[in-house]
Amino acid sequence: MNRFSPVIPSRIRLTPLAACLSAALLLACHAPVASAQSPAPEQPRVQSGKKATAPRNDAKPGVFELGTIVVSGAQLDGHAPSENVVTRQDIERYNRNTVGDAVNTTAGVNLSHNSRNEDIVYVRGFDVRQVPVFLDGIPQYVPYDGYIDFGRFTTFDLAEIRVAKGAASLLYGPNIMGGAINLVTRKPVKAFEGDARVGVGSGSERQVAANVGSNQGSWYFQAGASWLDADNFPLGNGFRDKKKVPTDTGGHRENADRTDKRVSFKIGLTPNDTDEYALGYVKQDGEKGNPVYAGDVKSGIRYWRWPYWDKESLYFISNTQLGADHALKFRLYGDKYSNGLDAYTDGTYAQQLNNQSFPSYYADKTRGASAELVSNLDRHELHVAVHYKEDIHVESNPSSPTKRYRDVTVSAAVEDIITLADATRLRLGAGYDQREAREVYYWPTGKTHTTNGLAELTHNLSDNGQVFFSVARKSRFPTIKDRYSARMGTALPNPDLKPEQASHVELGWRGTPWTGAWLETALFYSHINNLIQNNLVLSDACSGITCNQAQNIGKARHRGAEVSLEQRLGEQWRIGVNYTYLNRDNLSNHAVPLLDTPTNKLFAHASWNPSEQWEIVATLDAESGRRVSYAGSSALYRGLSGFATTGAKVVWKPRRDLALEAGGRNLGDKNYELSDGFPMPGRTWFANAHYSF
């Protein structure tokens, strides 16, 4: 873990799925791709009259457009209303090496960090189970519990990250109750191009990453490899471990080591101006410690390590032009996820626990497919999509029988973008989802279904602005864990759980209010029904006469506002700020707060280019505080103080293709937490070199 070990791509086995995908790629011969542009403060444009089956558009260099989920009719400079795009330039400018850190720079998004040493993202108060993650439009969430650790997903091979909220397109598929996050990979533009990065940082952090690609006109390939490793991280000023037997008595966090390796490869065929076929492969291997709770609660101290956190994805995406007015897109994918969790008796990590709970091994598999037909009719851009997804979860333990679960989810959706006038468009959508538990350990199987819908009206006030209004009804299926987990003997499973449902209303404006500016504003309201919460029930299945059970008993309300401004000041300065106000209410029990999200959150940045060779970048992350889980009182929650952290770096470019940079984050050495007893890094330093060709 602490030893330098360069990335060596694991051997790829040609499974039956891989063979089918390869054959499909070789036999393919036609396909279009929709275009998408991210907003540029300098020259915003309102799209009008663009055909859904327009030829492939590579006007956005380096972005794999085939991996986006777009409906072009309502876009302004390539992104939909209530959608944020984190570009490759943003990721590099702010040194956001993980997806969690990257999306935390956008309005409406906040980061949390839990006791499992996982980065968790919330979008307008909805967690990742309700805002699933996609890679080039392929679902990435773990089948068992719907979560992913955003800290395990690095950004070195990504072109952009799209965060869709509220009325996110139903074409993503099921479970997008609060939105969707799509990680879009790179696509080469030149005959030969690439970049390489090396860096070091506090906590013995080391990083090595390289990407290379070639576009030969009728075909292309893109490959990437990265390695990110650290032994620990420094603690903030004033930190004190409050446990009876402290484990963190030095200046750095113990058992906070991590290693993340990732390789990716994509090959594509582009036989003409409208057709594209791509076969992609991504493998990531992770290993991490689990820092020990350092708060004042005297019970429940855990000494954990994760010896592996691995994920592997193989996928095929195609677009085929069918005449002048129709296009057909296919997605076919297979995904494998596995992790291991070891528990120990104390902070020496010398004696491992062996019981019915530990060690714990998960092995999940997903395979699925989707098809989307796009038709350009008179004043209509019609999308019809169907999805199929099979999730398999297997958990094993030396002291317990192996448990196997299998879910099958099918979905159908239609969206129509209607041109009411040259400046006005209406997007209507409807969808039906069904999930069936076809294989379950011990408990009965079951089936449930739900419907979704949306309506969005956009009106271009001028060439530089757009107002939009949307309403939507979205849902999320309960996960395998929601329905069947006994939670180490403390809970009674509930196979009859129903989907959660949310109704959204949003009003916003975006555009250029003055020269050099890009402004986005939104007011949003969400009402959630059938929220899954734990409830005490009479049962002798647990120790005692009662058990916890997940039930559809909750109701909640989320409401708030977002403002985001990017401004260029002459040729040398660029500044930006985004602010989010979020108010969440537990309508089922006003005395119990909804947790892990701040009421006020702000991210600001400024960059100064005194010359072509030099750039100075400064950032500010701030929030007003949040309520989090707490086991030290009968209230079971506590408030955490707000904080503000600053960062800065200096970039020197001795030549156009080489950048050398040095900087720091949390320069004030603030001691702060995102969850009780788990401090975040104090002042950290880094130095990187980046070469592009």
C-alpha cells in the first residue's frame, strides 16, 4: 500500500458478453450521435430548430458525445435546464482528483463522509440511491444497496461530469428520483494525442496518470491509466481524539491509507458522418483503511479495513441513422463489483475478527441493455426508450451460508420536445418501471412497479437568455438491502417495500445578463412520499421483543434556491461563485431532522493570468453547518459547525505543452467534520507536473 506500484492493466477475459459486444462492433456499419455543448460565458447560444438526427458533431473537442443522455430541443449551449457540467478544465483547475470532490464545486450538490470511509454526494438533498451514477450512460451504482463510494472514482480519464436535477430526462432509465450524474469519458480529436501527469502531496500522496488516443477519421481509440496512493492525511489545528483509548494522537489520521488504480480503453468506428459504434472497458481496483471514530461516543468503536474495492465494466454503444428523420441508439453492458471488509479487535490491526459478520465479502454483477429511437417529425423531436437490467448480489462469510439475490428491472419511457414557436418549446415525458425479485435468500420474492412523468416549458427571451419551468414525478425502487437486510440481527426484512416517489417543481433563468458573464438561477421544490424509514415492530426475530424494519412511512419536503455566476474580467481575470440554499423538512415527524446536508453552501473561485506562462488560482468552500447522526444522546443526532476553507495554487508553463504547479488546500488548517467523529483533512500541500501532446 505504501510502496510505489505503477498501474499494470489486468488481463481482460473474453467472456461471452465480451465476445458478443466485439462481434457487434465488428459487424456494425451505421449510427448518429447527438451533440452537446457546455455553457461558455463568452458566447452563449440558444439552440433552435436543431434536428434530433443531425450528423455527429465533434464541435466539443475531447468529449465522447455518444456517452451523453441528451434531448437537444431544450438545450442552451448544449446543456439542459437544471443541468450542471463540470468540464475537464474545471477538474484540472481546481485539482479535483475524485468525482465526489469534482461535483462538490457545483450548485445544489454537497459532499458527506460516513463511518465506512465513503464519500457520499447529495443533490438538492437526494442521496446517491435517488440520484444514480452513470458512466457514458451506463448505470454504475452497486446493486446491493444502490450506493457507490465517490472517493473510489477518479477523474483522470474523464472529459466532463453532467449533474442533472429535478426534471432529468427519463431516458436515463429507472431510479432517477432526484436526478442523475453522468461521467462522460474522452474521445480523441487528433491523429495522435494524450497527456501525462505526476504529482506528490501531503500524507505521502502520489499520483501518476496518462491518457493517449488517436482519431483516424473512420475509427478511433482512447486509453487511460492512473494510480493514486496515500498513506494518511494531516489533521486540522486543534483536533483531539476524544475516545477513552485514543488512536489518533499524532498530527495525521491513522488507518486513512488508500490506493486507487484505474485503466480504461475505448475503440470506436465512425464509417460516415452520422454513424458511430464504440466498445468500452473500465477496470478500477481500490484498497483503503477505515479511520476510527474519534468523537465522544463510548460505544460502537470499529476497527475496519477494506482489502479490496474493485469494479469492472464492459459496454457497447451505437447510433444508427435510419433514413433522414430517424436514429437508433443501443447500449449493451456488463458490470462486476466486489469488495471485502475485515474487522479487527483493536487499533493495532493484529487480530482479525471471525464471526457471522466478519470477514465480509460481496460479489455483485449487473448486465443490461437499452434501445432508444429518436424521430424528427414536424415540430416534434420524439424519443422512445426501453431498458433491461439484471442485478445479482452474492454475499459470503466463512461462518455463514452464502446468500444470493437477483433482481430484474425493466423500464420504458417516451419524451417529446414540441416546438410551439421559434422561441418556445415544451418537453413532455412519461415512463413505466417494473422490478421483480426473482431470486432471494430465505425470504419470499416479490414484484413492484411505478410510473414517472415530466413537463418542461422553455422560452428564449433573447439570443442570450432562457427562462424555464418544469414539473416532474419521479421514483426509486427499494434496494436489495432495503428489502432483505437483517442488519446484523437487528432488523426484520420487508419484501413488500414500495418505491419512493418525489414530485418536483422548478422555475429558473439562465443566460448572459451582461458582457462576459454566464448566470444561472433556479427555485425548486420537491415533495417526497413513501420515504423508506426504519420503524419499530413487535417481533421475536431479533434480540428482545422488537425489531427495526424498513417501511414506507416517511414524507419529506425539499425546497431551495441556486445561483451560479461565471464572469470574465478582461483578458487576465476569471471569477465565479455558486450558492445553494436548501431547506429540508421531515413532514412525518418535524422533531426529527433530515441529515447530512447544509442549509447554506457556497463555492467561489478566482484565477489570474498575469502572462501566458503564469496562472494563480484561489478557491473558497464554505457551508453553514449540518445535522448528522449521533449515538451519544437520546436525540440520535447533533449539529456540526459551519466552516470555510481556502485553497490556492500557482501554475507555471515554461512551454505550451508543460505545466508545473504547486499549491495547497484548507490553507487555514481548519479542523472540521462532515459527520460526527470523522475529521476532514487539515492543511495539505501538493505539487504536480502535467504534459500534454
